Amino acid sequence: MCELLGMSANVPTDIHFSFTGLMQRGGRTGPHKDGWGIAFYEGRGLRLFQDPVASCESEVAKMVQHYLIKSNVVIGHIRHANVGKVALVNTHPFVRELWGQHWCFAHNGQLADFEPARSFYRPVGDTDSEAAFCDLLNRIRSDFPERVAAEDLLPHLLDACSTYRAKGVFNCLLSNGEWLFSFCSTKLAQITRRAPFGPAQLKDAELTVDFTAETTPNDVVTVLATEPLTDNEQWDIHQSGEWTLWRLGECVARGQVA
Amino acid sequence: MCELLGMSANVPTDIHFSFTGLMQRGGRTGPHKDGWGIAFYEGRGLRLFQDPVASCESEVAKMVQHYLIKSNVVIGHIRHANVGKVALVNTHPFVRELWGQHWCFAHNGQLADFEPARSFYRPVGDTDSEAAFCDLLNRIRSDFPERVAAEDLLPHLLDACSTYRAKGVFNCLLSNGEWLFSFCSTKLAQITRRAPFGPAQLKDAELTVDFTAETTPNDVVTVLATEPLTDNEQWDIHQSGEWTLWRLGECVARGQVA
């Protein structure tokens, strides 16, 4: 199993604290030593950093930790390989362009007997995750050749996620830079931080941050992760079938499929 | 005008020396201060590093220089903005998936009255370069829905490049990871290094490398750049309309369109 990390914020925010916690699970406090990746939206642009080595030993991860990249939407992932060998091409998150936007996707889980129809978007690597992402985009493109609002897309997204979930474990994060969507099949947690901010203590490293010093009173920052990253805050643990949609840090829709 | 950098090699090779030379032109010895990017193929995977700031001042560029990434195919670019504001989204190289392969493209030049038909691949940013790349992929996809060899693709590639060149200046590098294609409209230089290797002296920085110490006798490494990067070697200066196709460092096809 892999670990997911997502962020949606109303101001460009650095994810240094959460990223530091997650990176420990990549070979130190967790077994996810088969690569890691993180994507930062910067306007309509997307920065993607990946490495098919343990995140706790990755030179690129060190650079990302020291270089404080600020973003409104982030998707990160650390990998414990099951389908597909350890290689850059199999490292999440995956990116494709749809409607003139960069879409970004990361998956935690495993799908059985998943052989989607060959269509426009095709996996470059060997993972069931990238195959599911391509299938999802092929469905969206087929239903909506032109851009629609996330709200109109939601029923289609949920249909697709339900199909994948029926084939195994499908926890995922998806974004086009405007919004961040999550789907929980077995495991996902979330926290929304807003004023009054307080201190937070990482579970996986000796690091505490006082968000009061790092934020303004209007900041709203939501973080999603496979498991809570801090041990002194109340995280919302998502149920199986629960999905959420975030824009600028705020939840704009949420629900649960059967 | 921007500057291009390309590499094709028969063994995974680090491009540290050439990259160091190019980066100086990004704000120090050259005026290309509006961003830079470099893409390294690693098997079928692709690492893309970009920054919309002067390369000589970029933290990400420093990391790329110190972290010796070895690759068989590299495409790099430093930007002097003309069309499209300075932003990550407008920073070359651009990447799209076609036929289950990551395609990568960088352009030097400017196109006038270029308004390609809206089709599958769409630009995310505002540059004529990304619009040309998307148009090129739309043409290829329309002519060849399934993968073909580079040799079969060539006439179509050359048709497209000739069209773009008629609309302005169109020097470009294109790769799908298997081969590297170049098209010269006004300015492109190339060198192929093989045994016996000798020392090379950068034009843009006080740096000399003795390739004898860094290579084996079987290595073949071709570097393409807008202008020669070294001043003690003989570079092949491409003519207007000249194109080349490289695989594993060797030229597998070349010619010139009228």
C-alpha cells in the first residue's frame, strides 16, 4: 500500500511540514521505499518532482524540502510497489492534459482484473493506477469533450470511482488545478486548519510547527493524507465510499457512495 | 529568442557540462532570463525540471547541476519571453502523452498569425510554442492513431515543421524517448563526441572537462545547441531547413527541406 498527500489552500502555501512527515514514511517510519512524487500547481502550471528511490534517501526530496514551494493545490504520493516494477515511469502522481488543463492523479490501493478499453489516454508505465487514471480521463473526455464545472463532472467521477473500487482498493486524489477531489475506499484522513491556528506536532519526525507564526488570520488550508500526519490535532477520518471536493481550502461538496 | 539544448547518447550520460554552459546564458552571459527547463528520459519515464526565473539564479537549476542525472535523451531550454508572460505554464519543454509515450518538445523562435484548429491536444499556457507542439501532435495522431517508426513519421513531421517555419522562426527539438529530432529554421549547432575523446572548454564559464576520464571507448554522445557551447571543438552548424534524427547518439537520418 502507498500513502497519499493532498493540499487545497486559499493562499499559496508551502507544504514543507506535511511533506517532511510523509517523507519519513518512505523507508524510515514506513515501508514505502519504492519511490515518491509530489506535484505543485503554480497558476495553471504544474511542477512535478519524482524519484524512484526511498524518499528518506532522495536527493530530489531534500531539495523539495529546502526549497519552499508555495502552491494552492498539491498532490503527493509515496510508493510501496505492488503492480509495476520500481521505476520513474511507475511513480505517482501521473499527469495528463485535458481541456487545456494539467490533470494530476495519485492512487493508493490495487485493482484486480482491471483491463480498461484502449482509448485516447494510454498508460506509459505498467501500474494499475496509471491505467485507472487514463480510463477516468477517457470517460470524462468521452462524456464532456469541452470543459465543465466540477459540480457537473461529479456524478461521472463518482460512477468511475465506484467501478474501480469494486475491483479492489481505490483511494485517490485528483485535481485539475482549480479543485481537489478525494475518494476513500479504505483509508483517508483530512484536516482543515484555519484561525485560530495552533501548534502541530508530526507523528513521524521530531518536528513541531506553530502555524500562528506562518499564517494570516484569513488562511484556510486543508490537508488530506492516508493517515493523520500529526498526533495533537483532530483529523477527520473518511469512511469507505466517502468523497470530497475542495476549492481554495474549503469543502464545496462531499458525500458517500454506497 | 531562446536557446535550445538536446542530447542523444548510447549510454546514460550526464549533461552536467553542457547544462552548466547553457545556464550561464540564462541571465549571465545571455539575456534569456525568463525561465528555463530541462527534461531527462529515464527509461520510458521522464523527469522535468523547470523554473520561471533566470537559470543563473534558480535553486532548482543548482540542484539539477549538483545531482548528476544520467539519461539517453535530454531536451533543455532557456527562455527569453516574447509570446506569453513569464510563468511556469509558459516554460519549455512541454510534455504530452501520445501512443503511451511521453513526448517532449522545445522551441526557439516565434510564429506570426498562428491559429491552429482546436483539437485534442490543447495548450495550457499562452505561448505560440506550446500551440505548435499541440498542433504537431494533433496532426500525428490524426495521421497515425497507432504507433509507427520514426522513419514513417518523418515526412509528416517535416511537412508540419515546414508549415511552422513559413510563419516565422521555428528551431525545435522533439523526442518520444526513443529518438531525438531536430529542425533548424535559423540557428542550431551539433557535435558528436566519440573516442578518442579529448578536453572541452566551455565558452560561457571557466570550466573544462576531459571527456577521456568520463567515458568508455564505446560511448557516443551527440549534443545539439542553438550556438556551440565550447570554443575548442568543431561544431556542425545546421543550415536553414536542415533536420536530423538521432538514436543512441548516432544520426539515423538527416536532410534539408527547401
